Amino acid sequence: MSVWKDFTDGLWKDIPPFRLVLGLCPTLAVTTAADNGLGMGLATTFVLVCSNALISILRKLIPKKVRIASYIVIIASFVVMVELFMQAYFYRLYIILGIFIPLIVVNCIILGRAEAFASKRPILNSIADGLGHGFGFTISLTIVGAFREILGAGTLFSKITLFGPHFMPFSFMVKPPGAFICLGLFLGIMNIISRGRV
């Protein structure tokens, strides 16, 4: 398979929350605003790309019996890097994302890509796969966050006011029920598009 195909699969065919239905915890929890989704997606992308690359390099050295534990140690190391970087340079976002940054360690997208792809493929393909799935995840979270923020607060990226002073926000969109409704809508839209009904 080509490197380009490995990259593009994660952008549409296997886009994590909408096609694989993976990574739903952060998708539902942190997407109250577009910038939260973007920050979480970029953090996950960094961990995914770096862990895919390192696991691919070490794939022939890691014993089969301890491969999952080894993957988790590798993933956790990159998560700590992301967490410290965000704490130092993006403190407000770090506070908003809270526990979901350390929980990247057990994100099924990252562990799944490590087991299903990076442990069996060369480094360039593994990096392309990580970038594709990471960018797909980032785009998904940003779109869900933007949709919820526009309807729930009338803003975009917490700074741009989209409606006038008489706008009555749908406040439930920035609460847990809004996350489920939004995710359901996007899952339905993806299914309709993928079946060629549009």
C-alpha cells in the first residue's frame, strides 16, 4: 500500500469518531468549544504520530508477550511530554482539558493504531497513518466543538461573536445532552454521505 493511502484513510474512510466510532470520550467531553476540540486533537495527533514512529522502529525488538505493556509505556512517555508542554505554554487549555490529557494514554485510537498498524509496518507508513488518523480526529473534534459552540454560545473559537445581542443560545448544546445529539447528527451525516445518498 502507498504512504498516501495510509495517510488519507484516516481523513475519511477510517475517521476515528465518525467511521470507526473510537475516541468518543474526548469527543463528547471536551468539545464544548472549537478551540478545545482543536487543542485535544493536536495533542492526540502528536502522541499518535510519535508513538507510531517509535513502535514501528522497535517492532522487531519488542517481545510479543509484553507488546501491549511496551506500547503503553511508549504512549505514556509522549503523553507526559504533551501534558508538560501544554501546562507550560497553553495553561488555560490545559486546565479546560483537565483529566482528558493524561487519558490520551488509554485512548483506543492510539493503542489500536499501535497494535494494528505500527507494529506491522515500516516507519514512513506508520507516520503517515498516525498523521492521517490524528488529523482526522482533530478535524472531527474541531467541527463538533464548533457546531456546539455556535449553537450553544453564539461564538466561534471563544472569541468571534457570530450573532447579535438578541441571540438566544441553545444552552443544552454545550452540556452533555448536546454532545450526544451532535455526535448522532454527524454519525448520521457520515453514513448518508458514505452510502452515496447525497
